[in-house]
Amino acid sequence: MRIVRLPGIHHDANATLLIGEESALLIDSGTAWYQLLQEERIRGQLGESISLDKIILTSRRYPFSGGSKALSESFEVPVFIHEAAQMSLQSGDFFTTWANRYDSDMPVVYTEPIDFSETIRLDDSIIELLETPGPSSDNISIHIPSAKTVIAGALLPRADRPLRWDVPTGNLIQAIESLRRIQALGAEKLVPMHGPILQGQEHISSTIEHHCQALEGIAANDGVSPRAWPRAAPTSLWRDPVPSWTRVEKEQTED
């Protein structure tokens, strides 16, 4: 199985293709702004012999889900998401999806609920879907044990960007618990919401530890961020620490 990151464009979250010998899964779709480009990128990776089987969304937020309707229709595949988010997408809710912050409509998407008891296999690899609430009540992460890889999505926006919890259905305490769950997996590769893949078990663990300690400090302060941190931009799903956190990964780095 190949794991291919499709780098997020502008506000888009990273999308990830899990490609087997005959079929593939798409994790997240990006916004509706670049859905045609996203389709071209996907078809370029799959070629003529591999078919897309399904789309799995790790979050209802617009940067993850906005393009799912168009891609689902183009590839004629179902979209799966946590059951807590189904009504938001089915009703085109622009509040909990955060689409209103991007001055965008939320395309109405009919989805299937994720069955967390089901084992997903792609060739010889098992793909685990984990409930990791915090950025939203429906947030999930993808764990691929054979590849020692985690797709974290909104749970880890980037190495230098802690997640936001002060958003619809967000929860600071659950976010810390979810990050600890991901940390315990001992991954050697981690796909964040934005930017290149984090690599190396020690680096990933220490990065998550940094995030957890910062969030635990905020939780101990009744959920109030440090005064020096600027107010988050309306469209951001992360916080910008002051002083800035270090980041090893560079945007132009090849995965």
C-alpha cells in the first residue's frame, strides 16, 4: 500500500490517498474551492487501473469536507463520517462546518456513518479509525499499524500550531486526551492538517508532548489562553503561540 499526501492548497487541509493494488481510499477532500484540481491530482495518482473505493472524512469542518460532494459524485463513491457530523453535512450547515467563516456555502453531502467496530483492509494492511474528539465532537484519526503512520487531521494542525477548542463542538479536555491517545501509538510518520509529514517516533512524540503540555496549562487556567497569544483569525482552526514554536518541517519538503 502507498500513502500519498495531497498537500492542502490555501485553506485546504491535507488530503491523503491510501493506494492498494486495485483500489484506494481518500482521507479528506479539502474545500470546495479547488475540487476540480483535487480530482485531477487523485486521478493522476490512481491511473487507469486503480479505482477509488470510498471517501473518509476526519472532520466536518469545511477545509476537510467542502469538496467531498463533488468528488463523491465524480468518482461515484460513498462518503463516510462520524455519525455525530452526518446531520451537519446533510443539512448544509454552515455554522458547525465553519463554512460561514470562509464566506462559503456548505455543499449538501449525504454520508454513511463510520462503524468503528469494522475492520478496514487494503491489500494486506489494516486501517484503524479512531475517535479523537477535541477539535470537534466528530473528529477521527486514521492509524495504519503496518506503516506506523497516523493521519491526525485537525487534532494536530501543524507542529508549531496547537489546535483550537473554542469552536462549535470543540472540547479542550477531550483534545488533550485524544492527543495522548495518538502519542501512545508510537507512530513514525504523522500527517497533520497542514504542511509536510512529521517523521521519526521521537520527534512525533516530543511534538505531541509539547502540544499536550501547553493545552494542559491552558486547561489549568480555566481554558484561558496566554494573554500574549493573538486572537485567532476567523478562518483558523489553530492557535498561534507567542513566542512562536519551532518547526523542523518545511512546506516544500518532499514526503
